Amino acid sequence: MNIHIIGGGNLGVAIALGISKYTANHKVTITRRNIESIQYLEQKGITVSSNNTHEIQNADVIILTIKPYQVDTVLNEITPLINNKIVASAVSGMTIESLQTATQNSCSVVRIMPNIAIQFGESATCISFPEKDKSAAQPIVDLFQKLGTAPVIEEKLMDAATVLGACGTAYALRYIRASMQAGIEIGFDSQTALAIASQTAKGAAQMLLEEKIHPEQLIDRVTTPQGCTIVGLNEMEHQGFSSSLIKGIKTSLNKIKE
């Protein structure tokens, strides 16, 4: 496919890099008004342009990784050129219906919510689309399945997917940072503490993905009677570890819905 990404910020660049590295036979173009910071992408075979409509008529898929306030301007600019194409929108809070209206129902619209780990082929990308566009959406599902996981969900859950899958990257990194800081306090240098904390989190996640069981079942494997693991877990719960994380996720969701 010819893939045209509008929005060369962190997410747009991560998608472009992921596609170029982990998939084959796709031509990627990415646009941004000020291209100086992303011109290095050309060395990786990615076309970079300051013009949102640059060869857009040759695109099969247009991926929007822009801010909500930019949508009207961008769609007014590109709509005359994207008839019968697929628009995959990663714009937070922007419904399929509103996008179809803005594009004058001239193309198929799919909502996607990847995270920046897509750069390393490890995104949790939630996807939603109308039933009438199921066949058009399938290439999008296939593409993002090569870049991590790509569950298809109901559109009403897309805001929740943003919080759990996209904001969730920051929450997971904050856990790793805290674990690193604790590692320094108990005797490790910062680099060693970071390496241990990062690999431990990665290993725990991989076990869940491979075995597809409840986290508590894996916790039980490393929690022995009167051991150091259980006292640490209990202290974290006494200090509100789980409840603070849940409250943070719900607060983020409320922000999106404002």
C-alpha cells in the first residue's frame, strides 16, 4: 500500500518508523509543516513533505495523527483529493460519524488508537469501523497486527482504548521509573537498576501475552508464604498502588470526555 501519514509528531513518526521496519512492500509518506526535525526519516526510505497533499492522490490509506483542533483545516485541504480512499484516524475523541461528515462521505473511515511502541513493533492498537466498511478496514487491521496487537473494538470504547493503550504507555513507564529509583536506593547504579526494571516488566508482560492467564496466577508463582514478595505487595497495596492506578486511568478518561 501507499500510506500517507498527516502529522509528523511523536505518534506519526513512530507509525512511519514501525511500518518501514516491520512490514514490507509499503511506501510511506509523512507530512509536517516544519519538516526540519523529521528529515532524517528520508534516510530510512520514508518520503517527507511539508505539503499535506503531496502525492496524496496516489495513496491507498491516509493516516491522521493530528490534534483535534487541526482536523477541520486538514480535511478541508485534502477531501477533494481522497475520494474512495481509506482514512485511518488516530485523532482522540473524533467520531467516525463526524469524520465521514467532514469528508462528505467520500471515503471509508476507520478509527485507530496505536501507541508509540509501534516504532518497535509492539503497539497495542485498538481499531474500530462501521460494518459497511469492514472489507475496506481489513488491510488496516492486517497492517497493525504486524506492529503489535490490533483488537477490533466497538467505537464507544475508543476513548477508553486511548487511556488504557496510549496513555497507558506513560503509566507503565512511570512504574519502571519508580522501580529504577528503588533499585538505586537498595544499592544498584542507575543504568543497572534501569536494565533490571525494564527487562522485568517486559518479561512479566510477555508471560501474560504468551500464557493468556490472569496476572494473579503468575503472581502466585513468585509469592511464597512469609516471603519477601508478599510483604512488598501488601505494603504497596496499603499505600494505594492499585487504587491510585485505577483512579488515574479513570481521571484520564474523564478528561477525554470533557
